Amino acid sequence: MATAGHVDHGKSTLVKALTGSDPDTLAEERRRGLTIDLGFAWTVLPGGAELAFVDVPGHERYIGNTVTGIATAPAVLFTVAADDGWMPQSQEHLTAVDAFGIRHGLLVVTRADLADPAPATAEATARIARTGLGRVAAVAVSARTGAGMPELRRALAAFTAGLPSADPAAPVRLWIDRAFSAPGSGTVVTGTLAAGSIHIGQSLEVSPSGERVRVRGLHRLGRAVDGVTGPARVAVNLARVAVAAVPRGRALVAPGRWWRTTTVDVTWPATGRPPTEVLVHCGTAAVPARVRPLGPDAARLTLRRPLDLHHGDRILLRDTGRRVFVPVTVADPDPPVLTGRGAAAARGRLLATGSGAAVLLRGHDAMRGADLVAMGVTPESSGHDGWLLDPDHRRRLATRLAEVVAAHDAARPLDPGVPVADAARSLGLPEGLPVAAILEPPLVVAEGRVTRAGAEALPAEVAAGLAALTDELRAHPFRAPTVRRLTELGLTRAALARAVNLGVLWSSGAVYLSPDAPERAAAVARRLPEPFTVGDLSRALGGGRRVAIALLEHLDAAGVTRRAADGTRTLTPRARDTADHADLR
């Protein structure tokens, strides 16, 4: 438990009476009778439960240290003096307690030998009830006379027995509140482990430097142990790391389980607005930051030093000049870049819609599941190859992918399907996101291409032969390939039939030409004197009689030309009046 309460309301005296240890260890603290820095002590309660205290300063001058002590505590022992009542630092401490999401506490009305504790108890319980602590039990005591102390110890025993258990498998984040060098051991750091487990030999990471360290030894409440599970006060002996590398405000974290960031979006109840420049209190860290509003109840923080955060973390923004406290909640520890007019307001509206994986995905479109876990969010599904997509964004990508494949197949019918890498580039997918994650029927991935189901690509040699034939016809549109040439190109009757079905070739009998050959032949015929013969058209086309005959029979059937009894042709009135022969194919 952390203590909390106005200066000189008996926090340290109460801790000393409960534990037998004076938490004020600094010479200046004892000389002035004033807590300046954090103090630590522990006791054994009736029933055998062990309870550690983090004693915090009450004076406004040391509010930074106060916030540091409160930030990591799972529970709070709130003190109010019976003869003084609720005071300014009482409210500041309560704001900090609420800001960090502490939901368990006990009220102690001290100096009950100097005044009736009832008025102070009534006001304090009413004020505390308006926070996340809700209705708390209250005990009136006098540490000087000992009155009420047995009742307080019993109340603490009942209180601790009713606290929920912390998750032993939670990712470790131990905020460091002290670091020193112990003779024969080296660097030792201490902190409050809120959840998770630490054991000897475990590899942790120093935040924010990223330096890997090994746990060489552990102490809990003055005793050497092999492992510790939160909540607990713990001293960690680290191997091969300097004391200067792990000062107060740094943290020991489980690698890969926290998001290290200098930019974070936060939200808060619409009861105020933070100033532009603030000090961000998170754990034992205090980091200067700049605030960019995103709306009435959201903002983007730009931190001067990285913090390891989770979605949903409770942190406190403090204006050191005006003594303004704004409790906020981490909404996104890795927010997207804001671009364009109105982007900030749109971002604020999105953050106001809720929390969790769904909101994060709506803001990012697509995320790796491992990144969501590092942000403290458990995905609802495993996704596709470790990726999760916002449903609306996935539908937009699927529609666009269908358009990309259709356009490709229309332009290159002999080569259906888009290579997977090309499809990913066309959609602007982030590196590593598989195209398969956005496929919808009838699209499938086959042989490294995104294609319509059943749209088989031609064998490579056939495609090469058709490509060569297409090039030849482009140079000589009416010079139909001979049987020998088709054989040389490896084009069987089946391959040619498929090419015709795909619209790559036009055919009549054994004559194969480009699909626009009939239109081009009609254009040539319109320039010939009428009536004209097969030979006339053959010479004009430069393709031989069999080509001219095949084309004229097609034009006759299409109503472009009319065959006379003597075998000559004339144009029909429709063919003379229009140059649009798009239907001739």
C-alpha cells in the first residue's frame, strides 16, 4: 500500500506505529520532521499476511515524489487528521490515486485524540466515494496514544484478504524507485511489482534503453527468494549493469510485451483540458511532453523520452506551474500520423467510440497480432499469418483487388492473374501482410498469382508462342500463319481455340488473325471501287486469297458486304453510312 494525505497528517508516524520502522531515513527528513522522499517499511498482520508500505511526502513541494510513490501501488492507505480535516494536498493526492486507477483503499483518520474524528471521516469518505475507490472503510486512530491501532491492524488484515489476486503470468513492468550498489552484489534496484513474476536467471530489458539484463538475485521484504509474484515490494540484483543505467524512472520490462513510444494518444473524461506543456507521470517516470488536442476529450502527447506503455494504462498529466492535474488513459501507444485538414478532429472522434482491438484496428487499418499483444490488447482471433485487419478496410481492399485482377486480365488475357507481389504493391499493403488475408471468392492464390478460380494460365510455351504470333500479326495484320508456322510456334488446335475464346485471336476455319482484323478489312473494303472481287481485296490487304475469302465471308454474314451472283462484292448501305464496325468481331 502507498500512503496518501496532506502534509503533517501523520502518514509516516502511522507507518512507524504499524511496522516499528521509521520510513523517514534521510537525515534531513528526521531533522525537519518532514517526509521528503519515498520511505519503505513492512509488517506482518493478524493472520500472517505481509503488508509493505510506500510512504510518500505530503508537502506540495515534493508532489513529484508523492506521485512516484502512488503510481505503482495496488492499494492506498489514505490519511486525514481529525483536527485538520480535508486539505489541499488531500485533494491532490486523491486526484493522483484516481488517475492511476487505484481501486482499493482504506481511510485512516489520525490524531483522533485531538478532535472528534466524525466530521473529518464524513467529509473524507464522501470525497473518496466520488472516485474509483468508491466507498471505503474508515478507522480512527491515535498513533501517539495507540487508540484504534489494534482495530486498524484487524481492518488491514480484512482489507488485504479481500483484495483480488494479480495475474502471475502478466508481463513484467517493474518501475524502479531506488537504485544502489550493494557490497559484494553490485547493482540493486527496488520497486513495486504490481503483477507478473520475476525469478532468478530471468532476462529482462531496461526501459527505455533496451539494454538486456539478467536477474542475479531477489529479495522480498528483506529475505532472499528465488522468485517473486506481484503484488510485492521487491529488490532485484542485476548482473553486469551500472547503477547509473537504472535510475528512478526507468523500468525493468518483459521483452516484447510493452510498446516503447514517444507518441501516444490519450483520452479523459470531458471535465477539463490539459495545458500545452505537461509533465507525464507514469509509474516512477516523469517525462516532459507536449500536448496536441484532438477534441474535447482526447489529445496526442509527444514525449521527450520513450515510455513503455499499454493500451488502457492510466497516467497523470501535471502542469508544474499552475498545479493542474489531469488523469488520462492511454488509447493508442502507436498512433498513426495525422495528415490533411481535419485529421486531428477525425482522430478524436474515432477515439471517442470506445477502446480495445476494434478501435485500434480502425485507426491503423491493419496490425500484427504481436504488436497488439505488445500494446496490451489480446486479439479476438489469430488473424491471417499473424495479421489482423479492420473489417471495413478489408472489404475495401478486397474490392480494389478484384478491380486490379479484372483490369490485368482484360489487358493480358493470355496471362491471367496478377503476381502476388504486384498485387500487394497495387494495394499499398504494409510489408509482411499477405494478399491471401484479403481474398474473397472467386479470387484465389495459385502458383504465386492472384487469379479467378478456374482461370488457368496457359502453359509458358503456349503463351510464348501466342505472344510471338501476336507480334507477327501486329506487323502484318492480314498475313495469316501457315500450318507449318503454327507448328513451329507450338500452337496446337486446342491452344488456338482457347486463344480465340479469350479474344486474343480471330479465326475463320484455319485462318487465324488479330481480333480486330474484320474491322480493319472493312475499312480497306470501303476504299475499293465497287463492285470488287476477292482478288481486289486480297491485293489491297496483302494477305492472300484464303485470308480475303475468310474475311469476306465474315463481312457478308455481318451485313457489311453483299455477294453478287458473279462473285463480286458491294458494300451495304449501313457499311457506307457508318464507320463504327465494333460489332464485327
